[in-house]
Amino acid sequence: MKYTKDKDDKIEFPKTTHYLFDTVAARLKQRKEELKLTNEEVAGWKLGREIIQEEWKDPTGLEDDESEISKKVVLKKSQFRPEMVSRILNANTKALRHRNSPNPFLFPTAKKGKKGYLEQMKESLKFDSTSEIMWGKHEGFEYSEFYYGLFCALIDDLKKTDYFSSIQDCLKDYIPYSKFLAYSEVTNTSIPFEYLFGYAKDELEFHLRDEGTVAVFRLFDFLDYKFREIFQGFIASPIKIKDHQDWVFKYIEKYLEEFVMKYFIPLIEENAPDATSLGLRVYNIVKDDVSQTDFVESALMSRSSESYGHWLTAGEKNDTDVASELISASEDYIDKLEQLETDIYGNYKQMYRESHPTNLLMEDKINLENEFYEMQEKELQDELELRQSVEKQEEQEIEYLMEQVAEQGGLMEELENHLNQDENSKKHGSN
């Protein structure tokens, strides 16, 4: 589907600009650390050293030598402020203190004919061009993560536009996503989600979000080489806007819009899945089966058991039985297609986890939480069992002591009786 854009139909890119600003800041900060510069030096300030204590060596060797102590001092300031350099290095686009206007373009826009922060930092940090600052050099494998992040951010920003329908078609090629997407689109049903799908509504949402993340990862993997190729072609020459002959951060959203309209959307459309797509097949099956499931559940809830056999199909079979068999057959078919998809393309959910171990899926977060709670519960159970074991042992020891005391008491009583008998015997003998 080809799109035409109205003149006033502006696309906004908050996620993508934020992502690019973060990568720019990281690029600048890394270069600053490599060159071992201060913010003042990046701003073009001339620094010198003020000697606080001269180096001194004891000629006799009797006392400790003293090293030179010095500190950096400003010899000459420039028009650029280290505080603004710090904001740029930290991708801080919030409003400056005592000002209402934010700094949305990361670099303050230079006045016509004047040198700005972008040019100053390009010189002081020894970048070859403003293009290298804005987009990077894109040499080697270290930029793989950059392209994936850019790809995800662009898709995120396009979700609320008409262009997303083409992207959605590509994402639906992945069976787990197409299945949960079909579930999520059900709005007109008399049956609670738990009975209809086996998932609560919030469970459906996090499954859809997880599978959507994997679907984007999979789509990027399919388009990785072509995406890099078109992007590198796009940034090869600056886009001239008004009197600006070079890349200017003020127009970054215009650049992104140009890239999306001329390169990104056509790439997506060229790679849209066709009728053989397993994911699209599953999407359509699930959509059809939802109505069948809704019918079966509604019928079972509204009809009496005595009416069984009253509503028959043309083949003289009970209608709810036939519908249930159809649903069961579809579920088996979908499971087989999902396994077949994994056999053909690989397990993309596992691939995502291995590639992004710190970006946990919601499913993994919930599993970790459950494992944590189970571990806590086990620790409490072990502690309780230990306490009960100790208490039982203490009780046994007390019982044993009491038995010993009782036994000793019996012996004492027996001894006392024996002594009494001896005493009585003596008395009788003396008489």
C-alpha cells in the first residue's frame, strides 16, 4: 500500500530523537575520555597550570624529597560554557535554570554566520564532520546495536500513524505475535476473556507486548542488511534545508521524516508477507475461531442439558460438538504451524534472550518474581521446619530430663525406704 503525505501531516519522532541524542552523547563522551579533556577544554577555554609547590630534592638525602604540586587554572575563556557542554554530554534537553524554553535539539542552534556548540565540539573533540557526530562512522560490527535501536525507535514512533499498518503486516508474519494480536482485537464478546482464551486481559496484554518485542527483533533480523544499506545511503550526503548546507540538529525530525517516507516505509512494503505467510494464516484462523468459541460458550451457558441434540448441523451432528471439534482441530493445527515456524527460522524468542540478556521480557520478569517468591517461601518453610525440629528436640530433651528426675526420685524414695527399714530393724534389735 503506497502512502501520500499531506503537507500539514507532520510525523513526530520523540523516541527516535531521544535514542539518537543518547547515542550522540555517548559518542562525544567516549571521545572526550579518549583525549583526556575537561569540559572547559572541550568548550575551547585555554587552561594552564599554576604551581603551588615547587619540586624539591634534598641534596643530602637526609630528608624526604617533595614533588611539585600544581593545579589547572583558566588562562582564557571562550564564548562557550562548560555547563552547556556538560548538558550535551549527558543528553540533557530539559529547560535551563531560570528559563522557560527547553533545549529540544541537544545543541543550541547557532546564529547565522556564527560558530555554535556543534562546530566547537567537532573541533575540540577532533571529529571529521558533523555527520560523524550525529550519525557515527558505521564501521565494523560495533554498530549492530545502533541499527537495532534505531529500527525499534522508528517503529515505536510510527505506531500511531497510518504507516504502521504496513509494519503490522510484517510483524504478523510471526505466529506467536499474530495469535495474541488476534486475541487482543476481540471486543464484542459475551464471554469473559479467561473462559474464551484461557488468559486474563492483563495476561493477554503482556503476552502481546512480549511477542511484539520478539516480532520486531525478528523483522530487524530479516531486514538488517537492507536497513543498514539504505540508512548509510541516506546519511552519505547532508540534506540541505533553507540555508544550512550541513547536518543541523534543529532539523533532525525533518531528516527522520525524509528517511521514513523515502526509504524506510518502501523497504517495509517491499518485504510485506504474502498469502503463504504462516503468521497471517494463524491470524485469520484465530479470528474465525474466536467467534466459534464465543458461540460454543454462550450456547453451553444458555441452553439446558435436556436440549442437547435439539440444534443439529446439516450432517445431523450436535452444533456445539461440531464447533468444539473445529476449534480443537484449529488449536492443534496452530501448534504444528508454530513448531514448523521454529524448525524453519529458528527460535526467535530464545535468540532475543541471548542477544539482549538485560532487556527482560515480561514473561521472564514474572518467572523471576515467581522463582524469588518460591525461594522465599521455601526459606520460610525450611526455617519453620528447623524451628519445629529444634522445638521437638527440646521437648524430647525435657521429657528425658523429667524421666531422669523421676527415675532419680524413685531411687531416692527407695533408698529412703531402705534406710527407714534399717533404722527400724536396729530399733527392734535393741529392744
